[in-house]
Amino acid sequence: MISKVASIVTISLALSAAPALAQDLIEWGTSDYWAVLIDPTLGNGCLIQGEYPDGSLVRIGLDRRDDTGYVTVFNSDWGDLVEGEIYPVGFSLDGEYFDGEAKGIYLNGVPGADVVFDNVDFFMSIATRQSMTLYNSDQAEVTTFDLTGTAAGLEAVLKCQDEQG
């Protein structure tokens, strides 16, 4: 299914180092339910990170090297992902569906999916949503996570980013 928003949101591939590969994140602070961190490998891009009951680790952040944003989700149950392979995915924000592509990546042996986008308005629209659901290429639900506190978290990301110069 092609999203009605596909023309507004350009989802692109992260062909350079994936944001989640950074092992040495710098703590900047916290915001509600999220840790606010700095990733030196992404030009000191700031991000929020949260852990969920299903074992998912979610990161939403900015890559300052190429002015993109990303949502990356790791889960140890996703063992069949191939690092570097591109997968067609879908995701919904409060039921509004988007098509995209995710790059398979690993963090400390845990598989993940990295979705990169270059639309700042889309990045900030995540803040106004209550939940995000990820789907695989067969449209089967992979995971859903609560976005409670994301507005405050992404405001903190922008403040953190301003401090990075």
C-alpha cells in the first residue's frame, strides 16, 4: 500500500553508518520516559532512547552528518535480519500508515531495523502521536510501542542539538 503521505515524507536509506551502531553514546539528560543521548558518530546528533516490555530498544534521533532523522528499533527476537540488507517495511502513527525501507543493523549482537527520513516536519509529527506500529513486508505487525512523552523527548533533542553548535 502506498501512503497518502509518501509524497510529503521522503524515506531514504542510510547508506552510511547506521545511527544505532554507536557504542559510546553520551548521556545528555532525561525527558519523561526517555533518555536523551548524544551520538558522536553522527556528528553529535542527539536522540531519545527507551526500552519496552517486549524487549525492544527504540531510538529516535538526528544524524547531523546528512541532516536526516531516524527511528531505529532493536529486538533480540528478530534474529533473521541480515545486517546491511534493505527491507520494505510499513509503520503507522496512530493508525496513519506509511511505507518505507529499513536497513538491517545490529547493536551488541541484537538485530534491529533502521528507518531514515529527511523531512523535519515528519520527525516532529512523531511527537504528537500516541503509538507507533512497525510492519514487515507481508504487512504483519512486528511491534507496537507507546510514544508517551515523545513530545517532551523530542523537544529535549532539539535543545540538546542546539547546544552541539
